[in-house]
Amino acid sequence: MKIKDETLGMWLGVIGVALFAVTLPMTRLATGTQAQPQLSPWFVTLGRAALAGLLSAVFLLVTRSPRPAPHQWRPLGIAVLGNCVGFPLLLAYALRVVTASHAAVVTALLPLVTAAVAAWVLHQRARLGFWLCAIAGSLLVVVFSLVRASQNGHGFGFEWADLLLVGAVIAASFGYIYGAQVTPALGAERVICWVCVMALPVTLPATLVLWPVQPIATASWLGFVYVGMFSMWIGFFAWYRGLALGGALRVSQTQLLQPFLSILVSIPLLGEPLDVVTLGFAAAVVATVVVGKRLSQPPAPAAPAIRGPVGAVD
């Protein structure tokens, strides 16, 4: 893998993570709380996929994109289940119960789970130091979230919402990796577009059926539009390309920044405070990402390695 491609992949990963980081507070705005519900979790899940699907259909038609090959439908289908249904639905239900900051505690495990799925599905290898950095970064995020919850007088109990968030993390990880698997052949933009278009026959009519009849706050509609356009569509343009260019094992570690970016965005949206502890832990997490990136490269082989089948990420 070329150094320039790896660096570009890392930057694209950061852009994708920045867009995804706003998903938590925007989803909470869209669904509301149990005390003040707004859009239903099912409507947010299917509606955001339908919005992205309509945009994707236009993109594919304008660019005259060819249909995926037969062997590419399976990974695309898994990405549909993971990114269009599993992650947003479980997240939306969880955010009806817990705050965005609480959700950031559990979703902080996403980089480690994504790296594990990448090692299994894409047969990628990494040095022990990489895994130690990945674990250390994840632990830093969890410890930070626990400290912050303690400072605010809130405990961190394992409840049903946490189980939903764990399920969301697993679903997203499989969706990310299987989408990245076909990105080299299809291109990042076409991967997410085909994923959304494949779901359109279900998501579009379901969205119309589930359309709310009660008044919905403007902020909730804005949150819905964001998760449909950016979380479900534009963010993946950068994310899938980053995973393909930089390597899923390495680029996935940029997700360690996502909880902190979510908290920063939650300051104006949800009124959460920012303190020195947040900045200190963010700097420590950035350090683990940088070190992990350097340790993730295996020693250079003495002879050129035989490349794997089309769709594999080096």
C-alpha cells in the first residue's frame, strides 16, 4: 500500500468520523425522549434510508453506474442489514432512553470491534502493538465516559439500552467492513448508493406508511434530514474510501475520536458542558491513534506478496 494512499485514507476516515459523530445528538433530536417523543425510531431508521436511497438513485443514474457483479450482492446485502437497518434502529431506540453522552460510552467500542471484524473478514494482519493501542484507546474512551458520568452525578448501569447500543456497534462494524470489501471494485460512492437503493423497495413505502400524523418539532425534522443526508449517505463517501485506501485495521482507529466529537457537537445542540478533562482524554486518544497507525504496518516482505482476490483490502 502506498504511503500517499494510506495518508489520504486516514484523512478521509477522519472526515467520515466527523460526519458520523453528529449522528448521536441528531438522532436524539429526531426521536426525542420517552417523556417527550418526536419521530418514532422505526420512522427515523427507514426514513433516513429512504431519503438516502432516493439521492443514491439519482447519483447512479446521472453517473451511469453499472450494476454490481453477482458476487458483490452478498457483501452489499450485509451492508444493508448492518448500516441501513441494524445500527440506526438499535441506536434510535437506545437514544429514547439514554443521553447522547451515555451512548458515546458504548459506541466507543466501535473501532475495536471494526478492527476485529476486519481481521476476520478481510484476513488483515497487524502487530501486537496495534492491538494494544486499540485496546488502550478504547479503555481511555470508556474511562473518560465513566469519569464524566461520575462528575455529573450519574451512574453507568448496564441496562437494556446498553444492550441495544452493543448490538448497534456490532451491526455497524459488519456493515463497514463488508462495504469496504467491495469498495475497490465499485468505488466508495457507488457502494453506499447501491446499499441504499437495494433497501429502497422496503424503506420508501414503509416511510410513507409510518409518516407521522402528530405535530413534530422543527429541530426533530432537522435531525432527521441530517441523519438521512450525512449519516446515511455523504459520510460513507469518505468513510468507505478511507477504509479501502488506508486499510480497515488502521483507518478504523480514527473512530476513537468520534465520542469526543459527538460531545463537542452536543454542547450547542444538547447543552452539555465542556471541561479540561474532556480535552485531556481527547489528546490521549489522539496519541493512541497516531501510535497505533505506526505500529499497524507489518514488516516489509523480502519478496513481493501475491495479491488476494478482487475486493480484498491490503
